[in-house]
Amino acid sequence: MPVQKAGEISGTLWWPPDQPTAAVVIHPATATPERFYAAFATYLAENGLAVVTYDYRGTGKSGSPRSHRALRMRDWMDHDVPAVAAWTRQRFPRLPQLAIGHSVGGHALALGNGIEELTALALVASHAGETRTIPDPVERMRVRLVLNVVGPLLGTVLGYVPARRIGLGEDLPAAAMTEWGRWSRHRGYYFGDPSMRALERAATVTQPVLAIGLHDDPWAIPRQIDAITDHLVSARVERRTYSPADAGVPSIGHHGFFRRTVRDTLWPELLTWLQKQIANLAQ
């Protein structure tokens, strides 16, 4: 599992025991380090896929958030996601290319980033992140406070956002937090930001899409997942939503799909779908 580096982006290539049948990139969620996806990447590799995980610039092993303070969320989506996808294509030019986007990683794919020569893509807990749609009023107030007051204020004072200290995961560049907070106030999330040209870009996605939601996710509720997938007007979209009972666990939440506790229940479902896309390509 050697660490690879493409420019400022650091990641890991997970090799299968034999020759891989396809290559898949896992595009991470905001403030979520690549090590979080290690168990899932290992599982996919054990089942014949070459897997790439990585950290966005200004997070984890891809540089300090303070030295990347001006990086916005759109910079991850428009630069980092396509850059890692291109590296993977060059490394495995003869293999089918697949992608899994978690939360903001799925947002990037839904905008057509990193989909060149892609066979299929899966979106996990990727939703239009409008704060006003969070059902629980306490969680809604907490997220609004963090995204629009505490996070931006700390970013201005410190030059980065100490997200670990405020319960958001890995530390973040200040500009990423500012943009995240602004989009969270728009109706439609980034679809409400004219500079993103999101409707136009989403229409360029033509590959098969699997959109996965979790019943107990406090943020990615079904209608907000639909608020992303409904704009994929040129793609064939399949939606699946899992409950903790489906997974045999007490809770799943926004990140739980990638925890090893659902290895035997939910992971085979996604693996089977990916394998089906590979088989369809060969027909």
C-alpha cells in the first residue's frame, strides 16, 4: 500500500492480491482523512479492485490548512478530484474506471468533475447541504452556528479552522469553511450559486449513478439527496436508502457506511453494483 503523491495531493494505492479488474477512486467527505476509508479500501482490494484514497489539499497528509488558507471547497472539487482521477487513469489505462464520492466527493462527481472515461459512479450521503433542511432543531442550530459563526471567525483569526476542536473532523482551510457556510445558506446549496454553473455541469454526467442514503443521517435526508440527483438529467440514477436495521447496527449516520461494522451487510451491496457495471462494460 505505497503512498503516492501527485503534486500537493497525497494518497494511497491499495493493491488487490491478483491483477485488478478495475480501478476505483474514493473521493472523501469534508474534513474526513483518507485513513478513515482504509477498511473499506482494503475490502474492495480484497475483491479484485485497485483502490485510490487521498486527502484534499490543506487537509491530512496533503498539506497544512494554514498554508492552504485560500483554498475553497470548489478548488477541491474542480482541481483535486479531477487530478486524482487523471492520475488513476494514467496508472491503470486499460482498466475500467470507477468512482465513489462521499458527501462533498459526491458533490464534485455530480458536477462532472473527474468523470472522464468513468464507467460508473456511486454517491454516498451526498446531499444539497442547506442548513434549513436539517430536521432536528438542535442539530440545525448547532450546524448553523459552526458553519456561519464559529468556523469563519476562527478561520479569520487563526488562518485555518481547527475543525477537530469544534467537532467537524480534520482541520480545514479558512476559505473552504467560508464557502461551505455560504452554500449552506443558499436554497439549492451550490445550485444556488450562479458562479458554479451547477445545473449545466450536472447535465453532462451520463454514466450510471448509484446514490446511497442512510435513514438516520442527520444531514443527508432523502429529499436533499434527491436535490442533487434530480439534476443528473442525462444519467440513469438508482437510489438506495439503508436503515440501521438493514445494516444490523444501532446507528449509521453520515459517516457510518464506511465503518467496518457494516462490512458484511452494506459493503457487499455496493461491491455487487460496481461489479455489475464492470460486467456491463464487457458486453
